[in-house]
Amino acid sequence: MKELLWLAPFGSILALLFSVFIVIWILKKDEGTEKMQDIARAVREGAGAYLKRQYLTVSLFFLSVFVLLIFMAKAGYIEIFVPFAFLSGGFFSGLAGFIGMKIATQSSSRTTQAARSSLNSALKIAFFSGSVMGLTVVGLGLLDLSIWYYILDFYYRDMEIAKRIFNITSTMLTFGLGASSMALFARVGGGIYTKAADVGADLVGKVEAGIPEDDPRNPAVIADNVGDNVGDVAGMGADLYESYVGSIVATMALAVAAGLGISGVTLPMTLAALGVIASIIGILTVRSREKSNQAALLWALRRSTFISAALIITMGYFLVTRILGLSHIGVYYSIITGLLAGIAIGLSTELHTSHRYRPTRSVARAALTGPATVVISGLSVGMYSTLIPIMTVAVAILLSFYYSGGFANFNLGLYGVGISAVGMLSTLGITLATDAYGPVADNAGGIAQMAGLPPEVRERTDALDALGNTTAATGKGFAIGSAALTALALIAAYKDQLESLGAHLNLSLLNPKIITGLFIGGMLPFLFAALTMRSVGNAASKIVVEVRRQFREILGIMEGKSKPDYARCVKIVTLASQKQMILPAAIALLSPILVGIIFGLEANIGLLIASLVSGFVLAVMLSNSGASWDNAKKYIEEGNLGGKGSDSHKASVVGDTVGDPCKDTAGPSINILIKIMSMASIVFAAFVVSKTLLP
């Protein structure tokens, strides 16, 4: 079956070539008036300045860790390939986010210009822009996997097949640390940036000054538009890149213990390659009618994801039977289980966050009695919304374990759980496109407002923006669900690695070391969320002070006679976000190493399991509460319950402001936390085994 591995580099090249085709198509589109181009250029420059600063910080971190890993390799704790795999994982993850963000900032004004003629034209440009992010992530991820597989397969060519596969997969597991580290900085730093700018702009502009959202008189408006791109495009891309490659390499590593040999290694990589083909076909089916409402627009995107999923279900059968044979047909059912679980989580998230449904409308109605009831109602919706995703993932784990034969062969069951995560992420090319399209539509609306375009243009961009809020929420739900399955596969791979190092593990729940790890791990997501939300508050306060200063000192801003100093706000929030992300990042990276050394290996396994469980629940709650508050505000702004400027609208703005750091900073960042702790545990396993203080 090894000959089928050529599908992985083929899928990579196909995804990247199709991305190039889309980019050329987008760049040929009209960018609009001179004023529209000036606004878009300011956003591009701000986003570029942020990434330049972030990559400088990240480069110093990667250089330090690379040197540390070189010393560990020389000491015999890791293979010499690991430091270089770490760099490549970080590089490709960062590159995917960079490309996606560059195209997003190039597409916003073109989307606005297209909206001057038709809704369908604007939808296509915005969505195709998002598809560049999706296809770049899967293309570069498969490229990184393919390069390392063939390098290591050649290096270990003289080894017996089982030993060779073990060495290849255990080494490939470690480059996920590079991808995880880049995702951590991109997600946390980008999340702090986007919400600090957004909250600061809203508190002074909308609440205090009473000017509309995206008003050019607001000094923080450009920083707000920049934040949409660095957080929801570059950050989300790096996040899901890490889940994508992490699920594949963890499943490949589990194939050895499952007794599937090279066939078990081949399946996840070839399944991902088929996902590229399915995603491209789905992307090409996106279209809408001119007078489409939000339900019709949502169906236009959902139809494409259903088509991609149906193609995976069809092609997956032939792939599994060709590689593993009919005797392992249960693995195919595990793939379907993961795929359907991802769809179910997305639909559940939509149910609880779209203002088309009762939960978010109840939050909007709560605004009639003031901001306090809005906050209480939004928290309730977020907590209640955890039921379906948690049950879905729980059932998916059990079914994928059962279908693959886990009750007869435990290790084969773990492989089934891993392959279900790959199944969930197999259509990532189009799933991520539906998420990354949102910031483009949001920026397009801002450009329409700032450029003073006719009301029908803003009406079309608002329709796309409202849809973007829903798809962004479902995208975050999908990211959280996939992170849970990926992290579980990584924990299983970590356990296998510890046992291969000769560690004797007592995994009884009554083991005090396990209980110690469970308590610490259960607490860590809350600590991490607290630090990221506090960081947003600290950075936003700097923006509030600066916007107030400019309103006070720059004469003529409110009359439109003077131009605000946009660059000053961009600089302030860039520096603040970079500084504020250091402590959360350090906790995520160091906590599993320190717990393993101080409290023992079993404590570290307990830590990983508890942080996975509590982090999953907390991430869903925060993300869905925030999205519900946001869409409740938009429901009122559409003319319901008093409309814009009413007391209920002002109350909903407070709820939206509270929800911003929940849904765009703390909630999504927890995805990275639960994955990077597992990845750090794997990379430093041999070191921790030799240094642990408790036997």
C-alpha cells in the first residue's frame, strides 16, 4: 500500500496550485475608488506591521527552542531531526497564516466594489478569499508531512519495517510542536489584538461618542479592521493547521501499536489528500441569488460543505478497503463518525448563536430590561450550548473506538479515534474557507461605511457580514471539536511513547499522582482564559485612552474636517498584544514539563486529560456566549426590539463588548492550550522520564 502515499504530495501540490489560480482571479478584480483603495491600503499596512512585529518575537522564541533542542539531541534525549522538524512545523504554520491574511486584506475592497453590482459577486470574492486560507493550510500541511516522511523513510531504510515506522512516526510527531508554538502566538497574540482594538473602538466610538461602527472619525477603526485579519484569518489558519497535521501524525504513530504497519500510516495521509479534491469541488459550487436572505446565503455555503462531506464518504470506502481490506471496514465507519461529528457540532453552534433561532433571540429580548439581563442571558445560552458538542464528541469517541475493533484490540480502537479526527478535518479546505471568509466581509462593510458608498452597498455587505458571524461561530465550534479529538489522539501517542522509553505507568484513577494531575489540569484552562481576557482588558484600556485623547486634542475630528491618527492606535495595540501574550504562552509550554518532573509521569497524563475535558467545555461556552451576544446586537440593529439607538440596542452593545474577548480571544485560544501541552509532553518525554522527581 506504500505506493498510494504519492497521493499526499499530489494533494498538496493540487491545493497550492488551485490557491494560486484563485489569487490570480481575485487580484484581477476592480479594487474600487481611490478612497476605497486608501482605506484598504491602511488596513494592509497595519496588518503587515503587526505580523512583522509578531514574527520578530516568534523568531527569537524559535531560535531559543532550536538551540535547546540541539543540546537535547546531543545529550541523546531526542533524535537529531527533531530541532529541524520543529523549525519546519513553525515555518509552514506561520506561512499559511501569512498567505491567508495577505489575500484577505487584498480582497476586502474588491468585495466592496463587487457589492456595488451584486450580492453574488461579492459573496464569491469573499468566499474565494477564504478558500485560499483553507487550501493553503491543507496544502502546506501535506507538503510538510510528505517531505519529512520521505526524508525519514530514506534515512531509516535499513531498519526492519516495524522499527522503521516507529522511528519515522515518533520523529514526525515532534514537528507538531513547531506548528503548535506558532499557532499559540498567532492565536493568542492575534486574539488579544483584534479584541483590544474592537472593544476600545466600541467603548469610545459607539457608546461614548454615539458614532456608527466603522465610522472614519474613530481613530481605532483601522486597528479594528486590522484585528479581524490577524485574529480570525492568520490566527485561525495557524490553529487549524496545527490540528490538521497533529491529527494525521498522531494517527500515523498509533498505527504501529495497532498492528496496521505501513497501511495504517498510509491511510491518514491519503485520506487527507482525498479531502483536498473534495474541498476544491465543494468550493466551486458556492453561489447565491441576488435577493438572498441570510438563510439562503447560509445554505449556499452549507451545500458546498455537504457536497465535500458526501465525496469523502463515497471515496473513503474505496480507500479504506483498498488499503486495509474489508476486514478493517470498521475503520471506515470511524472516519464517517468523525466527519458527521464535525457537521453536528457546526449545526449545534449555529442553533445557539444565529439570531434566526430562539436562544440568541432570547438574549436580544433580555436587552429590553438592560445590560445586566443581557449578560446573564448570554452566559446561560453559552453554558447550555455545551450539551450537544460534548455529547457529540463523547459518542464519536466511543463509536469510533468500537467500530475500529477497540473492544477486541485496545490499540486498534485508539487508532480508530485518531482516524475519526482525520475524518473530521478531511474537508478542512472548505470548512476553514467558510470561517476565513467572515473577516473579508466584515472589512468590506467597514470600507463601504468609511468610503460613503450608497446604502444598498452597505446592505449587501451587512448581509455577508451577518452570515460571516454565523460561519465564524460554527468554525470556532468545529475548531474546538477537532482540537478535542486531536488532543486525545496525541495523549494516546504520548502514553505509547512513555512505554517505549521503559516507563512503568500506574493509570488507576485512585493513584494520587493521577488525581493531582487532574486537579491541576482542570484548573489550567481557566487560568489561561483569565490571563488572555485580562490581557484584552489591559490593551483595550490603552486604546480607550488614546481615542479619547484624539477626540479631545485633534480639532475637527467629529465634524470630519481633520483626519484621526490611525497609525498611532495600530502601533499601541500591536505592542500591547505582543507583550501581553508572553505569560499565557509560557504557561502553556512549561506546565506539562514541570508537572511531569515535580509530580511524576502519571500526574502529567492526568493533567493532559483534565485540561482536555475542562478546556473543551470552557472553550465552547465562551465562544458561543460571545457569538450569541454579538448576533443579538445585530438582530436589534436590523430594526427589531427598538432598533439602532434604542435603550435595548445600547444594552446589547454592552453584552457584545463583554462577549468579544470570550469568543475571539479566550475561547479559541484554549484550542491551542490543550494541543500544545500534549505536543510539549511528547517532545520532552525522554527528558522528563530521566528527570522526574517521583518514581
